[in-house]
Amino acid sequence: MYITQTFNILHDWWRYLAGTIFIFFAWQFVGMIPLGVVIIIKSFGTNQMPTDIPQMAALMGNNLFLFLLLLSFAVGLIGLLLTTKKLHNQSFTHLTTSRKQIDWKRFWFVFFLWGGITSSLVLIDYFFFNPEDYVFNFKLQSFLILCVIAILFVPLQTSFEEYLFRGYLMQGFGVIFKNRLAALVITSIGFGMMHIANPEVQKLGYVIMVYYIGTGLFLGIITLMDEGLELALGFHAANNLFAALLVTADWTAFQTDSILKDIGDPQEMALSEIFVPVFVIFPILLFVLSRKYHWTNWKDKLMGAVVAPVNNDINKD
């Protein structure tokens, strides 16, 4: 239903091509203007322009850099919503879910579930297994500013990525290729490739793409099985928000004034950080969610054909 209902809106292939170009322009060009201006101003008088995320964060301070970085995603989200409304005549609810209303209980359930799991894993590692890999990084004023920025803007960043990949593009590829598996695989690979310029890739190598693409597959699966974005939105928001507040490292995309700072050797934790979530934790979460929400008919929902309904009145609001 989530992909099939796309037949009820304007879904020509050229609209998705034009829409994707417009969204990318809003995100990467318009949204990046404030960050670019501040970098130029801060670099004025020096003989060196920052070329990577750690250098940019060091130049302007973690909180200002985080705010300007997240601002670009907020602009991208505005561009995406304008695209779906004006180019596809699609409502916000229709983009979000196949249900008649957005089910926020689903969002909050997985938000607190995953937030609790990730926070517990970090704290257990800090207190019991590898305390030498962390330093206490808490500074009250900076942390309070971080809280405001993160709580307001991290959900906008994660929502942009979910509405783009598991929403707009998954629906678009679904009706273009008439196949759910094609939409799932293409958007998951695209989601992974979006992170290829992250500092984590430079530090750990391309093996970390297993985590990014695997996460994309997990989020795509729960979207298709649950017939909506609510679970993916909640999971992604919790994943980035709790990480931004709890722990940072010099080699990550999010440079924050968090409570803890990871100073351990990233090469030593590559196995647990990359493979355990994808091949152990995510399958367990799929089992838990499938039992809670009574998912059935996995093969058809994940790999079945996308067929235009005879009656075009499917949840159009």
C-alpha cells in the first residue's frame, strides 16, 4: 500500500528526476550557503582553508558548525516538501504513511527503544569494558547549547534523509520499476553512498559502507513491512540524537560537545561497530517489531510487484 498509493498522485518519471535535482540543489547549494559564508569569514586573515569536517569544527567551534551543518538538511527538507506538494500534488500524510493518519505512537516506541539500547551500550562500554577509551567531555554551557541545537535540528536532518530515501525515492523507484525489491536495494545503496565522504570512511575504510548500506536496508525493510515511515523516522532520530548528546570522536561526522569523547583506536572497534549492528542487532529488532506489529507476507511486501490499483482511491488525503 505504501508504494502502491503513489499511483494516486502525479508520478511520471520525469517528475521524480526534476524533483530530485531540485531537492539536491536546495540541500547542497542553498542550504550550504550559511556554512560556506561563515567558513570564509572565519578563514579570513589566515592562510589556510579547512578541507574536512574536523578542521571546520575546529575553526568555528563544535556547536556553531553543527548548527550550520544541520541547517542545510532543514533547507533540504523544505525543498523536499515543496517538491512533493507542488510537483506531485502529494500531501505530507500521503508521503509519510499508508494509514489515514500518521501513527506517532510507532515513532515514539522505536525512538525510545533504540535510544535506550544505544545509550546503554555506550554506558556499559564506558563503565565496565573500555573506560580507557573515553574521556569525560562534559561542559555545562556548551552542552546546554548542544541540547538546544540537537533537539531542534537533528530530527530535521534525520527526517530529511528518511523522507528522501525511504519516502520520496522509494515510492518513485517503486512505481517506475514496478518492483519493491528494486526500490529497496537502490535506495539502500544510495543511502550508503550519501555517507561516502564522511570522516568515518576515511578513518575505517570502505568496509564501513557495510554499516551504512545495511542500515539503509534495515530502515527500508521496516518501512515496507510497516507500510509507512513512522518506525524509520523514530529509529533514525534516536540514533543520531542520542549519539550527538552522549559521545563524540575526532574522526566522526558529528563533532559535538557531548558528555563523553571516544579516544579509542577506531580500527580496534571496527568489527563491533560495523558488523554487530547489521548482522545481529538489526535482525533482532526486526523480530521484535514484527511480533509487535504483526507483520506478515514478507516475500510480497519486500520483493513483490508494484501494481497500479484498479480503484485509485487508496488513502488519498
